[in-house]
Amino acid sequence: MSESSARPRRAKAGRGGTGRHKRENLAAYAFLAPWFVGLALITAGPLLASLYFSFTDYNLIGDHEFVGWANYERMLDDARLHSSLRVTFVYVFVSVPLQLAMALALAMVLDRGVRGLPLYRSVYYLPSLLGGSVAIAILWRQVFGAQGLVNQVLAVFGIQGEGWVSHPDHALSTLIVLNVWTFGAPMVIFLAGLRQIPAMYHEAAAVDGAGPVRRFWHITVPMLTPIIFFNLVLQIINAFQTFTQAFIVSGGTGGPSDSTLFYTLYLYQRGFGAFDMGYASAMAWLLLMIIGGFTAVNFLASKFWVFYGD
């Protein structure tokens, strides 16, 4: 009798538990609904629309006409697109390693127990927050102008400066320096990684006679490779998408002589300057494939140099 009366109670409790889980799931879906709506309307929808328009002749005003692979074939003969790719690759391959080296160097300095570490960490992080803004780009153009701060400092030492942002040989270098200056975000991540390296490894190596340089290359760098890999992937993606700095410094032209014509800037010119949105959409998908290709290569190569300690 007791067993028969216990069974319904257990079944009832099970049904109640199932109902509670359903209500919890519904509540979770309700809270996630705005994110799903945003994903569909703001991300997935425009992404699929741009894929479709990349196969059309579309000027943003009139009707669009399906042209197949014509937009992608145009890229093969577009000299300015080739120039923009060259400028972008130089920018990425030069600025990202320098930025990460600067971030790691400062992180190691701060990891030595500097007094007022939270203040220094906040101050050094500010460039990452402000570096992509219009205000900083305008300031950068003034600093490297013919009468800017850089030339004023050089004049103190009797050196005649020039208009750095208006010279084809130096304009891109000023933007590279600007990207290197925004080292704050990777620096904070490096600092967190350095704090996770057990001090006993360095102490044991020091007892064995290893100097600071050997400890850096044989202990710090190998144990920091997951953090280096993480920062490398993120900064490459960000560098490929750089737009504001080049647009402001060059006045939206990519000059002088297309020396600052980043790929994203040329894409903007084609889409919103020439109203050639079909071609601009195809360019956007080419950029997506380039970034995806570099990311895939980084992940494939990571197994040869990234050590996770397991």
C-alpha cells in the first residue's frame, strides 16, 4: 500500500519539476529574444542582403539588376582595389607586430610591481578607447602636419620637418604609429597572462643560472603563447577593418597618391561615393574571405607554436 501511494507522488513531483523547467526555459528565451531579434535584423539580415547585392548592379536609388559574377570579375582589373589591398597589407603586417611588442613590453614593466598599478593600467588603456575616434584622428593630423607638434620638436634640434601626413612616403607611417599607440587592450590582456605564470619557474631558472633574457624566451614567451595568439587574431581582424583614421587624415580621399587608401576606405568610396553598392558588397565579401583566411591560417599554425600546458 505504501509503495502504490509513493509512486503517484513521485510522478506528480516529476511533472511539477518538468513544468518548472519549462517555465525557466521560457523565461530564458524571453530574455534572449531581443538578442535573437538583433541577430536576425542587424547582423544576419544585412549579411545575407549584401551577399545578394554582390551579384547585382545596384546604385542605392533605382532598381537592381542581377549580373552574376561580374562584380567579382571587375576586381581583377581594378588597379585602385589592388593598391588598397597593398596599403592594407602593409599596415596590418607592420603595425600589428609593433603594437603587440609594445603592449608586451609595457605589460612586463607593470608586472614588476609598480606602485599605483591600477592608475597606470587605466592610463595606458585609454588609447585603445580613444584611438579609433574622429577626435584623435583629427588631432593626429594636426600633430603630424607641417606646423604640427612633431616638427616643432624636431625644430628644437635644428631638423627641418615636413608635412608627414601630406607626403606619400610618410602618410601611411603616421597611421601605423597611431595603431601602435592603441596598445592598451592587448597590454591589459598580456598583464593578466603574466600574472598567471607561476613565480617558481623563474626562481628555479634563476637558481640554475638563467639570466633575464633566457627566462623571457624559455619561460615567459612559451607560457604566454595562448595570450599572444589571442591578441594576434583580434588585432589582425581589427587592423583589416581600420577606416576612421584613414578617412579623417586623408579627408576621405586616401591620399596623397592613394598612400592611405585602405581597403575599407575604397569600399566606402565605391558604395557611398560612386553609389556602386553592388560592387561595394562584393568588396565586403572579399574582405570577409581575406579575414577568414588569415584567421584560419593562424588557427592552423597555432598548433606548432602555441602551448597550452596540457
